[in-house]
Amino acid sequence: MVCSMTGFGRSKQTNGRISMTVEMKSVNHRFCEISVRLPRQLLIFEDKIKKVILQYVQRGRVEVFITVEGEGWTKRKLQVDWQLMGDYYERLQEAAARFALQDRMTLGQLFQLEGVVEVVEEEAGNEEVEQLLLSATEEAAKQLKAMREKEGAALCNDIREQLSVIAQCARNVRQFAPEVVEQYRTRLMKRINEWVQGAVDETRLLTEVAMFAEKADINEELTRIRSHIEQLENTLHQSGPIGRKLDFLVQELNREMNTIGSKANDSRIALQVVEMKSALEKVKEQVQNIE
């Protein structure tokens, strides 16, 4: 199934004490890039989170936002810098002796001095937190993939419509092509008659027409256009990332259209080339969104 590279997924799960919310959105990117924003205490799970997402996403930039609510999912402890506290105390004693001060600092005031005491949160590493986090991540990733698939189906339908337009224009060009040579022969014959007053060298005329026909021949380009359209259709039925292959085929189609436009010496063919390029531009825009 064709997947878009844009989508959104969200999951919120709880075990009664902890509530875990995982949100993720994806946008276009040449490769697969995952950025995870989560509380510092959950950093040890970052690689596991990415591995879960990679099961559902193969291309695009994915931004993940994780929030946690509840108590008991982190451990806090009091950290005392005894060395700094000792330095404070010694300096206070020196100041009291030097300036003959009687005021004494209490134990509570000593603990309030800057940098002496710090509350440290330890990384969450228990299995319950991990299970809840990865479960919410997987559910959000499934929602993301479902949205990408839904949008991918819409992109696929639009691409097929534009390819149908291109194919019809190519058939029109194939129909007009033989007339171009005949029209050139008629115009050339008329000019020669005007110049030489009826004394026409048939051999020279046929040579000129043949040279023009060879230069204006676009059968090879039309055949390649048909082949590229078939390859695009077949690729749309393939599984896995197909965006890069589609992009390459679009470039090849554009090359053939440009060649036809440069060879065509006919306003009708030129108009069909404009229509083809317009439809191809729409295909190109959609292909840029495909995984």
C-alpha cells in the first residue's frame, strides 16, 4: 500500500498511577529521521522508542513528544555537598572570630545556603514504566501509519488520474506526428514552386522531407513515455518505500516530454506537450509526499 510521509498519531495509556501520553507527527524527508522529546528520566528508553517506530515508518521525519503524569514513576533523593557545606561553615567561623560576631547560624540556615542541597531525580528504569511507555508508543505509531496509508491512497488515486491525462496526450501526439511531415512537405513544395516557377527537383524535395522526418521523429520518445507510465503504475502496486523510484521515473518522463517539445514543429503537438507537463508537475508534487 502506498504511504504518504505526513501523518499524526496519539496514544494515552495509564496503569492507575501513571499516565503516559505519546504524540508523533511526520513530514517529508529524504531519509528516515526520528526526533524524540521526552522527560530526562526516560532517556534510557529512547533507542527502544525509535525501534518501535521503525517497525511502522521507513521514510520521513518523525517528531515524537512524550509526557508523563502521576506520582511514583521517578525516584527522588536529597544530595548534599558536604565539602561545600564545610567550606561555608569554616568561612562563617572565621568571619565570627575576625569581626567578633555573636550571631550563630542554625542547622536549617546552613542547609539553605546556595549549592549545598539539591533534589536529584533518578532515571526511571522499572519494567512497569517501560512497558507502559512502549505500549503507548506502538499505539501512536499504528495511528500514524494508518493516517499515512489513508493519505497515500488519495495521493495514489490523484497520480493515476494525472497519468491517464499524460497517456491520452501522448496518444494525441502520436496521431498528429505523421501529419507534421506531410504538412512540411506541402509547405516546402509551395515555397519551391514560388522560387523556381514549377521546375521542381523531386529527388531534392524527397531528400529534404526525409531529413525533416528524421529530425522530427518522436516515436522513440512516445514509446518511452508509455513505458515510464507503465512502470509508474506497476510501482504504485509495490509494497515498501517507493517514493524515490517514482521520483526517478517522473524525471525520465519530463526528459522525454522536453525532447518532444524541442522536436515538434506543430502547434497541436506543442499544446499536448504543455498539457502533459502540467499533469506531470502535479504528479511530481504528489510523489514528493510518498514514502
